[in-house]
Amino acid sequence: MERLDDLVAYIAEIVVQELQGTPGAPGGECTIPVEVSNRHCHLTRETFEVLYGKGKELTLLRELSQRGEFAAQETVTLVGPNMRSIEGVRILGPFRKFDQVELSFTDGFYLGMDLPVRLSGDVAGSAPITIVGPKGSVTLKEGAIRAMRHLHASPEEAKRLGLRDGEKIAIEVPGPIGVVFQNVTVRVSPNGRLAFHIDTDEANAAGVKRRGLGRIVRG
């Protein structure tokens, strides 16, 4: 029921901003959903089975905005080089061909890590980290990153907005402490759905709690 209430409130917010012409959708310009990406990890099946046991599968908790992706019920504990840990870190599915842990700058500082800013999938030479599950642990030689802010879109959405895969744009998230985010990488894929992803540090800077609205800044 809580998730349904959140969805209803989110839709109502979009409708009100469109009708009132608020800064979230000025002059009928495109309105970009903003989603806050909390710390999480993507794992291979092999790594997951070390952590949770042979033959164990990910259990669906909820679907995510990007088609085919979901938050799993299973979580892990992350341990940094300073031996501090963060518990309850969500695993996202489905399984991937590589292990990747996405953290904020604040998370990295707490764990004693120098996190490189990377696009998802670019983990070569990234930070090492230890992942602990109920059945075992894995120490990754690389795989921990701070995700580069990015905009997901389907080919149809990208065409409508005049965007190209891989290009850099700016997105404004208005409000009392509004921020213009530079160097936003456009990621176009068949399973993509329009959504601007920022981490918790970036969301706090812009006053975004869980989700919000933004606009593409031209010129």
C-alpha cells in the first residue's frame, strides 16, 4: 500500500506541475523524471552463490523503472579497507556478467575508499571491496565505483528529445536549492525508460528526497 501511495503522489505531482507551468515543466518543455539511486550492487551468479549458497536465486522485491531490472530481497554487507562496514546493501537483478558496487562519495569516505566516477560496466581498475553474505564472502579486486550521473532513454524517447547515445547534456532540477547537473551522460537502449539517475549525495544537494522532476538545459 505504501508503494501505491507513493506512485499516486508522484503522478499527482507531475500533473500539477504540467497544469500550473511550474519550473519543473516551464513553457511546456520536456519533463524529466528524476530518480535517486541508493547504494546497491550488481553481481554475477557465481559471486551470488558464494554469498548465498549454491543454487540460490534472487527473490523479487519490486520492479525498477528500467525494463527487466528489479530490486531483490537479498542484501549484503560491504566492508572497506578501513574495516568499517555498511549493512543491508540491496542487490539488483538480473545477474550480470560482472560484479559492480555503486556507492556515493559519502559512502566511499566512510569505508576509506577512493571511488572513481564511472559509467555502469566500466569497472576496470576501479576500487576493491569485500562483499559479505550469509553463506560466505568475496573480495573484489575491482568493481566499486561512484556512478556517473546519467539519463536513461528508449530510442523513441531519445529521438523525440533530440538526444544521442553517449552525448553529454545538462539537466536542471529546480527548487529552493535547485541544481543544474552538468556532464550528464545519455544512455539509450531498447529497454530504457526516460529517467535521470543521481546518487544520494547529488539528491541531497538538490533537495530531492526520493524522486523529482527536471528539465534538459539547452545551450
